[in-house]
Amino acid sequence: MEMKPGVAFPVLSDYSPAMPDMSSHKSTSKAPLDSAVDGSPFELVNAEGNPDILILCDHASAALPSKHGTLGLPATEFHRHIAYDIGCAEVVRALASHLNCPAILGRFSRLLVDLNRGPDDPTIVMKLSDGSVVPANADVDFFRNRQEFQSRIAHYHEPYHSAVDAQIKSALAQDHVPVIVSIHSFTPFWRGKARQWHAGVLWDKDPRLAMPLLRALADQEGLTVGDNEPYGGFLKGDTLYRHCTKRGLPHALLEIRQDLIDTEEGQAEWAGRLARILPDLIAADGVREITHYGSRTDPA
């Protein structure tokens, strides 16, 4: 990790290839930045771990490759939710350790390119996020600065998804059908209104993991858990659609409220909670099978 002159947050060295108005919630701890400086756009944790489960963290980091500077933004913006999912990287790494399973984390900010969007999604490179204009993204799209747009896809987006694809293929080659869990976090307020949920389980049409996970969390005292809240879990081309829905793999996306995981104590609590819940869920009959449920985004 290096410090770029005039920038108050760490940036990673360059990689060489072979949201609407939410809230101003900021992390109370520093952004989750990797200590390695190899420039890879993804971090693979515990690659040889239990192939029955794979954990993903699309928005793990607020870092940027040095060539992109700060995208024209003040450094303070990279401690906000617009840059990364606060608290998720620490939860994912701890959970992968508890379960002795692989995890893949994105290493660059979602403001550079959103790993949880398909290449044809107009929000894959955000020009305006929660009231903040991103100057360096102003013309980065397929129709204007196509060269920069395609460069970001090739250098940062596709390598992450290729790593996910390779890990899934490795599990299948070992006769294991992996369960995929994607972990995100959401702001405690939306347009000035408090969000009631402590967590939300997002899913499309495959209920095999999502419904048991929702019930297991909701059964815990003091937790209010959303069913496809605070967002819907059926975005065509997103990470789980690309790797799970199209393959018929069991999966779920878990959103955790950011103020519950912006401290080490909260991160440890949620990692431990999930480590206790998930093994029984993925071991249940009928879960680890290839079954195609389709998507709510499919043509009628």
C-alpha cells in the first residue's frame, strides 16, 4: 500500500492485465484497504478451503489504482458508503476463517467500476452517487469515452468475475456444488428516514438458501430482517445472476446495516453469527444441487 502525494487515503499500485440519495453515514474505522501491492483487482482468500461454500464481497474496498487519483473527488468521500460497503471486508475475511472456506473480495472502489453490475448496466460507472458528482466518470460510458469504459471493464471488472468463475469451476470439478453467499452493507438511513432492518436477505427465484437464512436470522432475538429489503435481489447481470442464477447454483445476498458492522466488535459479532448459522443451511437436503429456477427478470 502506498500513499499518493496530496491524497489522504491509500491507493494501490496500477494493475497490468496479461446509489440514489441515501445518507452521509461514514465508517468509524478506516476503509478496508489491502496491505498487498500487487495491483490485482481481487483478493482471493483461502483458495483451498471447503469447496461447498464461496463467499463474495463485491464492494470490499475504497481503494483506487494510482493512475486514477481520486476520480476528482475529495478524499473524505472514500470513507462513505458511495465508495465501498462499510464493514463487509472484515466480516467476510473473518467468516471465511471460521468456515475454512474460500472468499473473493474486490480490491477497488465501486466508484471506479461496480462489480455488482453487468457490463451493459448504465450504472456500472457511476457519474452521480448520493449527491456526489464523480468528475472523472462524467463521460465514461459505452457511447462517449468508450476506450476508458472498456479499459475499466477489462482491467478491473472482468478479472474479478473470472476469479469467481474459476473458483466455482474448481468446486464443480471436485464434484462439489458450491453455495454462494454475497455480503453487502446498507446505510442506516434513506432520504432522512431510519431503516428498520438490521439485515436483509436478497434473492431472485431460488429460495433454497435465501429462505432458510432469512428464517434463521429472524429467529434471533432482537433482529428485524428484510425479505428483499432494503433492495430487491433480482437485477439482471449482477454478480449472483451471472454466476449462480444462470448456472442453477444455490445462493443468497445478505445486506447488513452499516452501523452494526463499522466496529471490530460488530464485525466479529456478525461473522460469528453467520458462522453458526450457515453450516446447517448448506448441509440441508436439496440445497447443494444444480437446479435452474430462472429469474424474475426473464421475459414473460
